[in-house]
Amino acid sequence: MTLRRGLDHAGAALTLLLGVGAIALALRALAMPPGAPTLDPTGAFADDGWARSCRAAMLLVTGLAAIGLVRAPGLRRLAAMGALLGSGFGVVLAATSLELTSLWAGVALATTLSPLAIVLADTRRGAARHALTALLLGALASGILALSFLALTALSGSTHVLEIGFKVTRFEDSAPFALTAVRAAAVGAAMLAAWAPFHLGLPELWGEGSAPLAGWLAIAWPWLGWSVMIRLAGGLAPALEEWSFDAAAAVSVFLVLGATLPGAAALAEQRLGRLYALMGVGVLSELLLAVHARGVDPALVAPGLWGYSLAWIASSAALAGLRARLGDDRLEAMAGLGRRLPRTALAASAAAFLWVGLPGTFSLAVRWSLWQQGAAGPPGVLLLASVAGGGFLRMLAAGRLLGLFYFRAPAAGEAARPAPPPALLERGRWGLVFVAALVIEVALALGAAPWAGRLWGIDRVLFGG
Amino acid sequence: MLSTVMATGEFDPAGPLAMVVFLPLVGALLLGFAPKPVARVLGRVAVLWTLPGALFLLAAAWFGASGHSVVGVRWLERLPAGAGLVLSIWNIVPALLVGLTAPLALLVAEPREKTPARAGWLLVLASSTQAALLGAGPGMVILGWVGGTWALFFLLGEADAEAQGQKANGPFVAHALACACVLAAGLSPGLLPLLVLAAAIRLGVPPFHGPLARAFEVLPTGAVLLLGVGFTTTGLLAAHDGTLALARAVGTSAVVAGTLAAFGALWAGLVALPQDDLRRRVAGFLSAQGAMWLALLALVDPALARPAVGGWALVTLVALVAIVVAYARLWAFARTGDLRAYGGLGQVALLRSTLLLLAFAALLAAPFLGARGSGVKALAASLVASPLAGGALALGGALGCLALGLAIYRTIRGQAAMPLPAPDLSGREWAFLALLAATLIFLSSLGPEVGGLGSLWPVFAAAGTP
């Protein structure tokens, strides 16, 4: 028994150590002076702005998830930590890859190991279902990407994205087939990056799982999906131009659906986690404004994903704190929360405001840049009206939540009684993560953005520009 | 932060203008996060957060008037994160009105105990309205609209505690839609006509007269005051830009919108008449006026409509402030808006009755007083351009005035079921009155270029003009 407890403590300490180490590495990556983009000797991997940005984000979110994993039972937490590290490595591998083989390997690694982490560390009801959902979604995305990559490789005779862009058009008759492969790859990426209507399994996965793991998935998978898009779009730019293929028009349906459908669904949602997830999916879809006729602008997507990630970190922390006090996240149990648990209610409200747009935060600033980018381009009135409509729906969803917290009388009955406050360490952990995310949001918005923005300088040469 | 990029060197660093917007916001944050005993004390002195801004705006108008030129009141500030604020002849009059109304809103007598939360949200409403008026780019303006909507939501929810905030939902949904319209218009010039919809919501033009009436019925008196002035001024700005964009997009669409608004004015006037709640009558009157102004802006030549509506609205809003201030203590005593509770004021409070009568007379004379009578000319022009729409809007405006006039008549001459222990004007109310009179005299003395009462209120910027 003593040995087991000792091992348990050692495992917890090691997980914490790994988490803190990952966060420290992320901060170091952010603080490092910008260097010129480099290619490895084989030309298969790029260390450019996108790769650095993705690596720093993965380190940060994996470190935070590790701190949350301390509560997992026994040595499972170490195994789960290993799975998350492996999965995060897969995301980074995909972000740095210029070869389709390693790009796909990164996707496969990330989508296979993350359900394993859920199985190992999530003790909540429905964890098995969530793991299966994650596995199925990931496998489907990997499978579709594998087929489309195979087609592109076969047509071009190369696995390097830059070569594919020039060689895939060599057979004139193959254009429809190649374009179908590109569209299929976009669908695969859409499943990972939560573009509607391929987001349908994700609100449950992101909103109902344990906060550290669900938050990790909600942040890592969109980075993965966008990595695929950015590497492919960068390489295929010459081919898209030759085919006169308008990428922005092709993804516009994702933008219209993504901006409006999740917002409308959020109005009827009964669980806070899913509500945040649906609002997050709506915000994610706005990143599609960074897609232009001949490709994607990574310099807009990266800060957009950073803003989204920070908002999710704050939301996850607020959600975890709230679940610890109420037992679950059903909205009906939260009536009058502003009077019962004012600080918890304030955190949950602030998280909802982050998804609507909280003045003075980085996530709103980058979204405004995206909107203006969309306004400056040719996409037209419908897309911008959809973005405004999505904002309207999210505002209503947040209003519903805030009305519940602050205007409704506390619900009667056992279910509404909050649990006794957890130990100071537990409370402090959630509070610390929440406040840290908010502080970073405000600091980046108020002037640190240019400093952090150095990371996102993308050398267009690497993307076929 | 969210505004368009400004030219380097054009703007000064943040100064007093930022204080107008952000000082009340700082007060609101302190009220929200301070411990309860401290918040209670801060709530009582919340008015102090609004005074520096009001004094600065008065000073700016004074020096602007002495300059008698566009340059005299031009004031540009860049905020730390990149946004900008601008004070010019185009917005000084509404900004000054809101700036002077904000302290009043925090000081007037209320039917219920004043709470720190309410004071905080009133401060948010004041700073949001100023942000919407002073913003140099669409980002700041949108933030102002959104902030005002959230403030309205919480003020309504707080006031409607008995029904657990149910009455907050309708107005919130309507005003959130207005925010979405402003956001869309801020993103794309092609969507600028949506500003007409946003304006209709803020001005309470039918079919949005219901949310305005509900808000007036439920809100505390101070919030009614600030909402009436703030939302009307921002709504008029949106109405002007929206009708211009509509006219540019499709020639006849502005006429269609104007005709609809004219019949909206008629409908709002008709609906206001049978209301048995005093606050709903005031809201109905404002709805009819708002619809009428929107119709005039859409139907009449902008060169005539702009000064006409500007001057008319200025007189109306100042008179509205006087009416609400005069009624505030009565509402505080009666704790209801039911008209049957009011009557016989003329016998017990002569000065208060006189104030009500004078304010109402100012409302009636507003088309003649503002901008050298151009309100009347605009009405005549609308009748000539479209007799049906012109007749509808004139009738609607008259019915709105009649509804308010009958309510005031009942208050002064009617018989209440239970006599109100209505006191005459107190020292504080005398101070309000003195301030109001001084403001009127001051506004009248401003040169034509800076929006004097006798000339015009050039509140509406032509597209592209700061």
C-alpha cells in the first residue's frame, strides 16, 4: 500500500514536472527572438512561423492539460500524459511537414493517440463513448486524407507539397480528379478543424469530457486541421491558379454554415460545456475568412487560432471549477449562480463573453482583423452577413446564460446545492489557469501583440507564393 | 483597438476624450469588484465618475464656440491599443447631451433603493453611449452599441427581479439584432443600409416600439433618462447614415423605407394614446417621434432634413430630460407608472406643474425652435413629396404629442384615486433646473458651425467625414 502510494505521488510529481516543463518551453518559444525560416537538409520539414506557432501552442496546451491530469488515478495519468505528448508530437509533425507522408503520419499519430488518452485518464461517465467518437472521427479524417494524398501523389509523381503544386497539372485531363482529391482533403481537414457541417460530433466530445482532455482536443485538433490546409494550400498554389480554382468560394459554404448553425444550436443547449463548444465552433469557422482565392494566409490563421486557444483555456478552467462545485454542468442547476457562487459565475460569464467578444482581449482583436480581411476581399455580402448573424446568435446564447446566472432565483433541491469548496490547491489551480489566460489575452491585446506577432512571420517562399 | 487604421501623426495620445469614455467604465469595474461595504459607498458617489467628462465636454463646446469654426472643436485621440476617438462638430452636441444627462441619471430620485450594481451598469451605459458617439472607426462604434445593449440587459434584469428577468429578454434580443446590423454595416459598405434597421430598433420605430415601451416601464428612472437620450442620439446617427446608404444603393428603397417609417409613426402614435402607464406613454411618444425623424431623413432632401431633424431632436431630448426629472419624485412616491395614481399636481406643486407645462410646450414648439424652423419646412416638404406618407407622419407625431400631453394634463388637473404627497421642487431639483436652463442658453449661444439651437445640429457626418 505504501509503495503504491509512493508510486502514485511520484507519478503525480512527474506529471506536474512534465506539465510545468512544457509550459516553460512554450514560454521560451514565445520569448525567443525571431529567426529566419529554415528547411531541414532533406527539404521535408520546415521550421517557419507556422511550425513555431503551432509548436508553442501545443507545448502550452499539453502542459496545462498535464497539470489537470494530476487528478487521474494512479499510473494512468503518466500513460495518459505519454499519449498526449505523442499526440501533440503528431500535431507538430504535421505542422512542420512538407512531405505528404510525414504530414499524414502526423495526422494519424495525433488522431490515434488522443482517444487513448481519454480512455486512460477520463473517469467521467461517457468517457468510452467520447473516446470512440474521437477515434471514429479521427480515423475518418485520416482515411479521407490518406486517399486524397494518394491521389495527389499518383498524379504528380511526388510526395513533396511544393513539387506537387507544379507537377500535378502535368496531365490536363486529370484536373477534375485532382480537384476532387483537393476537395476531399478539405473535408478531412474540416473534420479536424470543426467546419460545419462536419462539426456535429465535436460539441459532445469537447463539451462533455473532462476539462483538461476535452480542452486539449478542442485546441489541438483545429491546429492539426489547419496545418493540413496551410501546407497543402501553400504547395498547391500554382496548381490552383492554373485550374482557376477559387478556394475562398469553395469554403464559403463552410463559413456560412459554421457561423450560423452552431450559434443557433447553442440557443437550445442544456449543458454549459457543450454551449462553450458550440460557441467555439462558431468562432473557429470565422478563420475561414483567411482563405483567399489562391490559398490561405497563415499570418491570419495563426493568431486567430491562438486567440481561440486562449479562449478555450479560460473556458475549460471556468468549466472545471464550476463542475467541481455543482457536480455537473447542466444549465438548469445553475439558476441564481451569481448569488450562490459569485466568483465561479463571474468566471463562467467572462468565458462566455470571450466567445462573443470581450473588449480589450486578444481573441477579439484578431477576430476583428479577420473580419476586416474578409471585408477587404471579394467574398461578398453574404459571408459578412453570416459572420454578423453568428455574432448575434452567440450574443443571445451568452445572454441566456447570464440571465440564468444573475436574474433567476436559485433552483431548489439537492441538485442545486453546491459541493463544499475543494482544497485550496484545487481551486487555486483552476483560478490560476483562468486568470493567466485572461491576463495573456489582455496583455497581447494591449501591446504585446507585435512582440508575439514575430512568431507568425511566414516566409511565403515556403508556401509556394 | 478595433477601429480602422489611422494615419500616423493625425491623432494625439489618449487624453480627456478617452476619460469621457473610460472613466465611468473604471468606476463600473470598481463597483463590480469592490467588497460589498466599499461598493455601497462607491455606489452613492458614482456620479463623480461622470462629472469630469461632462465638464470637459462643456469646456470643449465653450472653446469650440469661441472659435466658431470646424477646427475649434476638432479633437482627435489615439487609444493605447490602436482605436481612436474624435470630437467634432458632427458629434459634440449629442456627446454633450449624454455627458450632461449621465450625472442626472445617477442622481434622480428612484422608486427603489439605489444599488451599486445599478450604478455600475448606468456608468457602463453612459460610457458605451459615448463610445458609440465618439468612436473614430467602426470598431469603437460597434463596441459602444454592444456595451449599451449589455447594460440595458442587466439594468432590465436587475429591475425585473420579481419576474426573474423575463422582461429583459425581448429588448435584449431586439438590441442584439441592432448590434449585429451595425457590425455588418461596419464590415461592408454594401451592408450599410442595415443601419436603418438598427436605427429603427434604437428609436423604437414600429414594430420595435414594444421593446422600448417595456424597457421604459421596467427600468429605473435614471436609466430611462439615459436610455431616452443615449439610444435616441445613437439611433439618429445610424438613421442618417443608413438612409443615405439606402438612397445610394437603390433610389426608391429610401422612399419605401421612409413611407414605412411614416406609417410606423402613425401606428406608434395610435398605440401610445390608450396606454394607461405613464412611462409607456413617454416611450410611445418617443417611438412616434423617432419614426417621424427616420421618415423625414428618408423622404426629404438631406440638405433640409439633416438640420431639421438635428434641431428638432435636440429640443425634444432636452425637454424630455426636463419631463423625466419633473416626474422622478412622483414616480419615486407612487412606485407605479399607472396613470390613475397621478392627479391634482397643479394644486399642490405649482412649480413642478409649471416645469411640466413648459417642457411640454417646448416639445410642441420643437419643429419651430430647432434650426430656424426647418422642422416645419421639412414636414411641409414631406407632404409635398408624398402627401400620404407626409400626412401619416405628421398625424403620428401629433398623436404621440397628444398622448403625452393628455398624461401631463391628467397629472396636473386630474383626480388621483389616492392623493399623491407630491412635494414641490426640492433644492436638488432646482439645481437640475438651473443646469438645464444654463445648458439650453449655452447651446443656443453656440455659433452655427458648432450646432447652436437657432441654427442646426450638424450631428450627421457625410460619408467619409470624421
